[in-house]
Amino acid sequence: MSRETPAILIEGLRKVYGQGDTAVEALEEVHLQVAPGEVVGLIGPSGSGKSTLLKCLGAVIEPSGGRMVLGGQTIYDHGAGGWQIPDLRALRRDRIGFIFQAPYLIPFLDVTDNVALLPMLAGQPNRAARARALELLGALDVAHRARAQPSELSGGEQQRVSIARALANHPPVVLADEPTAPLDSERALGVVRMLHRMAAQYRSGIIVVTHDEKIIPTFRRLYHIRDGRTVEEAGEGRPV
């Protein structure tokens, strides 16, 4: 592991739903670390706790125990009273990038404004936000589609734009939830290639939650989650 401050650090994370006899422990003991510029895979069977872990990391639900640190900043510490960030919505907007199976682009905005919207909402001047959007679109080889509407893009182009949007606010953390599930092998490996390139270029730590057997061999490190617990193992790290 890198000696840099981790992009993501999770220690002893727990999540319990319900109380008393009906309580269900979705996460029992999760430990996870991702370095800046690193892409790791998170795999496990349905019901193992992957979605719960992603929701905790994304500040969508509150854990029941443990500690989470993003980009060197403690965002949750159960021993210190829970959330350490006063505005979770701003945290999700500014410090965490999200990539989903579907691109979820805003249909009435062109490609540039889809990517520039989050920096604008964070208070960046329009010109700076659009410049950042064009930088990312260029890095992802879709700058020629900058003025296109989402409906005019191919599926692969839409996914590239969604990756650009996830990186728009320079987040230390990007959470990718099954980003290759609907894609064929060539396009799936293309998405993984872009994630590795963007992680290295922008120094984001990226977690890819996946069941996709096409891409699992590409990760150098994997976290298996079973029954709410994580186990780290070395991946194959095949060239993409």
C-alpha cells in the first residue's frame, strides 16, 4: 500500500437495522483502505452488505459503529458522536463522486452542462466550471460531443460523460456501483481502463462494486464482503 494519506479509510464499520430481537447486523466488521490513484474491486454475493457499505461511504445512511475517513478528513466516528461533517449534502456533492449502472444524465442539459452542473452548485463561476468540464471530456475522448444532448450520445459516450461528472469536483473518492453491468466485454473493459486512467491522473481513490466476471481479473486488490465482514486479497491485476 502507498504511504500517502489514504483516499478512503474504514475501520471497524458496523451497521445494524432495527432494534432488539428484530435487529439485523448488515455490517459487522468492515476494514478497507484505498490509496489515492488506486482502483479496487468490492465483490460479494447478494445480501452480503455491499450496498449497505456503499450507502454508508456515500453518506446516504448512518453507520452504527466504526470510523470512516475520506481524503484525510474524518467524516464519521462513532466514538466521537457520529457524523463529523455538518452538511452531508455538501459532502456528497463536493467530496464523493458517484457512478451508476445507468448514466442518469439530465436530458435537457447538453454534455458540457451535465458535467459542469456540480461545480456550479458548489459555487464555482460558470466559466471555471465549464472549463473543468471540457478538461474532463477531453481526457475521456468525448470533447467532440461537448454540445450534444444526452439523447444524441451512444451508450458508451453517455457512460464516459457520467465518469466526467463524477470527477468534476476533484473528489478524493469515487464510488462506482456496477458501472459495467449492462455492457459487453469490450465496452466493460474500456470503462475499467478509463477508471484506472482517471484515478491515476486525478489522484482519486475508486471503489468498484461489481459482480462482473469480465472485469474482476483486472483489479490488483479486491475486497470480498461476506456476512458483513471484509477480507482483502491480491487480485490478478491483468492489463486492461
